[in-house]
Amino acid sequence: MRGHMGQVGPVAAQVMLLLAVIAAVTVIVWAFLGFDWQRFFVALLVGIPAAAFAAYLLAGLASARSATQTSLQSAEARVVGIVESAMDPIVAIDEAQRIVLFNAAAEAAFRWPRHAVIGQPIDMLIPTRFRDDHRRHVERFGHTGTTSRRMGSANILSALRADGEEFPIEASISQHIEAGKPIYTVILRDVSARILAETELRKSKDELKALASAAASAREQEKLRIARELHDELAQAMTGLKMDVGLLRLSAARTGGELPSRLDKMDRQIDQTIASVRRIAADLRPLTLDDFGLVPAIESLVTRFREQASVECELAMSHPEFELTDLQATAVFRIIQEALTNVARHARATQVEVTIVGADDQLVVTVRDNGVGFAPGSTPKPTSFGLLGLKERAYLLGGEARVSAEPGAGTEVEVWFPLSRDGAPA
């Protein structure tokens, strides 16, 4: 019977109890209205079981209420346990934005004991300059009817510890109705360690960028030194040797024999050596870039590419209103040089277009060919650093490099970087 009554709900038990009491009272009243011993004993026989049944129902109702109360208390205990064991700080506030819940993680994060903050305004946990904005944010959130969302447009907010130290947090806010009034719950996370790591990583990247820029500058200076030595010393020495061979040829012409033909061969070899020296010097560092500027250097580069690769190459440039720094001019030249080298080695193209456009404080360099292209996402060879070098040069200038290609549809290399009016990287 007890097991059966355990299944009776509180409302059903109340109805059954009411019916049993009515029945018992009715029988007893009926007996006393027309009292005689026979009716009195009939009333007792009927009323006592009815009263016993009513008492049983009353006990069942009390048991159900007790079980419900125990269940509610157990659920509340579980919720409290979950909140207290949470690793992230949890803070709840009422409609007046006074703190009504402050878990153990919040005590550790804000360094406030719980008894010192319960009932206090949430402002005590927020830096002064953000308090008005925070109050307006919570009020707007309450009016939206949204149950939860992330706080802060950039997802990083500032909180205030008991000792006045500010620290960065990520936070989300939710709301629910309790006793007819809204309760706002904020779950937050101290991201000081992450922000510090990101700052250190950014600093390290900036240092590596500065180091790479310095290394690239030193490399270009060394190339310039070697190129000048090749051009000024070796090439001049070979030119002097060529003049001596010419004088020997005049003298040998009177004697005849094999000497004139040998001198002719030497003269041709000297010409080839001088051409090789000049080509090597130009590849190391085009002297026209330092002596005459970027435009003549690129024109010379494109002309040499046409002759050596036997590929038609069109050059189009729009002159910006500002001058490029040595670093930027060198980078533009090297980007085009590397792109044309890749075309000559791999593209099997018949036509190439090189464009340099300066607009909106930005310089855009594009090299496009009609060659064989390659499949997007294909893995480059481990020893191929051409495209990586393009991206690195663009990165050092604060820009980006993009390479797009389709099999049989050619390849396009596009590099852009920002400029300021004085020619320095923006």
C-alpha cells in the first residue's frame, strides 16, 4: 500500500483526503441527527474506517511533500556544488546590479572574500572608466529578452581585483527570472596568461621581423659590394686584358702562323668572360637600381628576361606620387626578379605581363603568365623557396603575397604592401 501511495501525486492525495473527511463527517452527522444506538454503532463502523483512511491519506500527502522538499533541496545542493566546483569565476547580480552569488573561483580571481561582496554593487569589480558602460550593457541585455550571449565587442574586457590590479577577462552573461525578478549571471575567465603569451609572441614576431629585415639589408649590401667588385675590378681587368690581346694580334699579324688564330680565340673568350661577369654582377645586385632607380632597373630586368628566356614580356607601371625607400625598391625588384625566374624555369609560358600600380597609399606588383600553371593546394618541393621568399619580402614590408594558378591556365603572383607619403612602410 505504501508503495502504491508513493505513486499518488500531491494534488490527487489532497482530493482523496477531502472526500474521505466529507464522508466521515456526513456519516457521523447523520447518526447524531436521528440518534439511536443502532445508528450510533453504524456511524462508528463507517466513520472510523473513513477517518483512518483520511489519516492515511494525510500521512501520504505529508510524505509526498517531504519527498518533494528533499528532492528540491538535493537539486539545490547539486547546483551549489557545481557552481562552487567550477574552475571559472561565476558572479550573479540582481536587477539593481547587486552581487547575489560569488563562487570560490571568483574569490580567487578577484581576491575578495565572499562575505565582503555579497549585496554590494557589481561596480566594485569593474574599473571606474568602464562602470557606466557596463551598467548600460546589462540593462540593454535585460530588455532584449535574450537568455545568454558573450559580453564585449572585442570579447576582451577588464576587471578589477581587490588590490586595484586590473586584469583581462572573457565573459558571457545569461539571465533568468527568480521570484518574478531578473537575475543576471556572468561566467568569466581570467585570460591574463593568454594575453601575456600573445604579447610575448607578438614581440617575438616583431623581433624576428626586424632581424629578418636587417639580415636582408645586410645581404643586399654584401651583394652590392661583390657586384661592384666584379664590375669595377674583374670586368675592368678583363677589358685591359682584351686590349693587350688586341695589341698582340697586331704584332702577330706580321709573323703569321697559328698565333693570330689563337689570339682571336682568346679575344672571344675574354668577351664571353666579360659578359658573364656583368651578368653575374647584375644578378647579384643591378647597379642600375642604385645608380638610376627602380624603373630603369626593372626595364633592364624585363629586357634581359626577353632575351634569355625568349618569352614575350609586357611591362606596365603607374608612377605613384611618393618615392620608394631603398628597402621597398629593392623588395619590388627582387619580387619581380624571382617571379620571372620561376616563369623561366617552370611555366613554359609564351607571354608574361608585369604591372606595378600605386594607389591609395598602397603599391601592388603583379606578374601574370599564360604557362602550364599548377594545381591549387599542391605541395611545393622541399627545396623550393621561391614563393616563400616572395611572401617573406611582402611580410617584411607589412604587406601580403598571393599566388593563384590553375592547371593549363597560367599563374598570377600578386604582392601588395602599404606606403606612407614619405615612402616609409605604413
